[in-house]
Amino acid sequence: MQKAGLVRGSSIMVAAIGITKFLGIISIVPINQLLGNVGQGYYSTAYNLYTILMVLATSGLPTALSKLISERASTNRFGEIEQLYRITLKLVCSFAVIGALLVWFGAPYYASLVGLHANHSEIADMTLSIRALAPAILVVPLESALRGYLQGFQEVKGPALSQAIEQLFRVVVAVFGTLIVVKIGMGVAKGAAAATFGAFVGAVAGVLVLWLAIFPLRRHNKRLLTYKADRSDKEIRRLLYRVALPVCLGSLVVPISSNIDSLTVVNFLTHFAGQSFSQAQAGFGILSRQAQNLVQLPLAFTMAVGFSVMPAISEAMSLKDGSVIQLNIITPFRMMFFVTFPAAAVFLSLGKPIEYILSNSFDGSKVIATISFMCIFSSMELMSTYILQGLGNFYRPVRNMFLGIALKAILNVLLIILLKSVLGAAIATILGYVLSSTLNILAVKRYSGVQFSVIRLALPFLLASLPLLIELVLVNHLLSFIGSSFSHSWLWIWNVFQLSIACVTGGALYLFITLRMRLIRPQQIRSLPIVGQWLSRLTEKTIG
């Protein structure tokens, strides 16, 4: 029952985050058609900086709020919960104002660093997209704090719905804003700025949804409040910072990694590979806005499970329940491998149709195939980080992740120079994740006291994915051969058809194999929202 409960709580977040990531991937198609890879490069430059500032303003305090609330809710200390909520809102709003000012006034200087070989007009074009994100920074921190409050009570429906609504509004504004700006002849740079402005509109919509979810919960909690908190605001702030600082540092890893690419890929390709600024910016756009965005789809599953696991482990730690701690370590890894291995198989074998759908060319297919392995190792790192944070060990994953970043930074330089291609940065990123995820797993074993083998947990899902990979390769080659005779005007539609057929048949094969191997159970499938009952009946018929 505990496993099924974890699956159900996680699956709601999976559905929401999956929708947001899917909408983000789909939006690449029209935006890339309008902006091209160069415009996507401008967009990526802005968004990578935005992500770092968002992590600084949002990840630490909301995550700390979630953890601290989950611990106090188990002992009915609602006075401290209200105090934590009030102080966190004040802090994140202060950081939001500072972050917005930094982005607006620092935009030209950051653009100059990214484009050391760019001329004045190209730097001005990048500055537009960076400044267009400043309004979003005023709103997103508040949104993240509200999510943290709800997640502390393990209420996932409000955060899930807000993420889906936020992404829907962001995508609609980004796509139609870019379309209008480009069609009236204002240029690619202003079109990229219009796309980035969608983040502000989406964040406002997300905040409204969260307010509606929080209002009845806070009213209920205030009725249960029997005493006021006996800690001063200063003590509460110190407590928040003690938890938030390592979480914030750990969350900086991905955006710092992206900014290493921002500062090295374009500059090294122009200096050592003899590419023009536009060519290098186009390659960077393929890596960051297409390949690495695709990895976010399976990573969204890990994020959703991690959001549910961390407060659950924190609660089990406070109650000293070793069996629940073990359950909440083993089960999330199995759930993660169930998704990441087939995702890696899809990216490895279907890079060409995916890239053609996104950009009407096959230029980035090798990059997409290369980052397929990133699905597994980045998910392992993220999941083990959530588990370590739930165990109360915040600094060890930070250290491990920064060791991974250091390795990536060194390899970025060496591999880009050696390969004279953006592939060097993709390979460097994978190897960085291999190092940090391995160190994290060792730390989980040490601090939890739970002995398990990651290889033994992963091996059944690897074996189940091998027939899937073979099937995807065969179907892809067959349909590619048929599609080679089509005209250019029909090729995009054929690649959509090709990708759909390969994924549907492959998904059915993988589900059948995992059911026959009993890697997933009917009761776990039954706990899924909406489709759970139907799938569980199908499962019981399949496995007899």
C-alpha cells in the first residue's frame, strides 16, 4: 500500500510535469521555424542566465519550507508552520526584486561575455532576450514558495495544476508573441525576446492557481493552531538558511553546467573550429534548446518522484522508521529506471526523425543520439540528491555535483577543441553526471544504512529495453527507407508519422516485456490517476 501511495502521489506530479515538459518540447517546433537555430541561440543565452537566478531565488527557500513543514506537520506544530510561511514569502520577494534588477542592468555585460567574438549589433540582440526575462523574476520566486508550502503537506494537486497552467500560458504567449513579432518584420532578435517574455505571463497564471489551492488549506490549518510559535523570527530565518543554502547550491549545478556551455561552446567553436559566430550560435542552439530540452522529459519523471520522496523520507527520519526509509529509497530508483532506460533507447535510435520534426533538418541528430545516455545518469544524480536531502544530508550531494561540474568544465575545453564540434560539450556533460551520480549513490548507502545494488536494480530494466532498442532501430530504418522517396514538402509529416509509429509500437512492446518480467505490479498501475483502473485490467489479462 505504501508503494502504491508513493506511485499515486508521484504520478500526479509526473502527469503535470510531463505535460509541461511536453509543451516545452512542442513549442520548439514553431519557435524554431520562426527564429531558426541562431534565434534559438539568443533564447538559450537568456534562459540559461535566467535559470541560475531562478535557482538562487526559488530553489533553496521553497525546498527548505517544504521539508521543515513536513517535519512539523507530523507533530502538529502549526504555529511554527505559519511563521515559516510568512517569513519565507518576505525573503523570496526580496530576492525577486534584487534578481530582476541584476538581470536588467547586467544584461549587456553578460551578453558581451557570451559573445567575445560578436560585434556590437549581435551583443545588442542577445541583450534584448536577457532583459525580457526580468519581469518573470519578480513573480516566479513567489510562485515557488507557494508550491513549497503545499508540498510540505504532501499536497500535490495544486502544484501539479499550477505547473501545467503556467507552461500552457508560457507556450501560448511565446509562440504567438514570436509569430506576431517576426511576421511584422521586427526581426529574429526581438522575436526571441517575445518568446522569453512568455515566462512572465505563465508565472502570473501559476501564482493565481496556487493562491486558490492554498487558501482553504491555510484556513483549515489555522483552526488547528492551538499555540503560537515560541521561536523568534531571527531563529526561523537561521533555520531556513541552514536548510536552504545547501539545497540552493545543489540546485545550481544544472544551470551552472548550462552556463559553462554558454561561455565555452560558442567561443571555442569560433576560435578553435573556425566557425563563424552564427554557425557556433546555431550549434549551441541545437545542444541547449533541442537536445538538452529533450532530456527534460524523462528527467521530469525523476523530479516528480523526488518531490514526493524527499518529504516522505524526512517524515520517516523524524519518526525513526527504518523500513519506510528503505522503501522510499528502493522504490524511487526502480520507478526512475522504468522510465529512463526506454527514453534513452528512443533518443539513441530516433535522433533523425526527432531532429527533423524540431528543425526541418538532420543537423542535430548526432547530438540527440549522444545525449541519450544523459537521461540515465542525470536522473540518477537528481534522485539520489532528493534522497540525501530527505535523509538530512545536504552538503554531500552539493560537493559531489560540483565535482561533476569541474570534470565537465575541463572536458568541455578538451573535447570541443579535439572534436571541433558541439558533440564535445554533450559528451563532457554525460561524463560529469557519471561521476557525480556515482558519488551520490555511495553517499546514500552510507548515510541511510540501506544496502542495495544500483546495478541489480537497473539490470532488469536494461534487459527489458534491449528488445525495445532493436525494434526501434528496425522500424526507424524501414520507415526512413520508405520516406526517402518523398518530396521535401511531405517529409516533415512523414517524420511525425515515423516517430509516432516507432514510439507506439515500441511502448507497447516495452510495457508487455516489463509486465511479463513483473517489473511493475497491477496495484501500482491501479494507483495511477485517470487511466489506472483501465491499465490495471489490461495488465491482469496480460500477465494472466
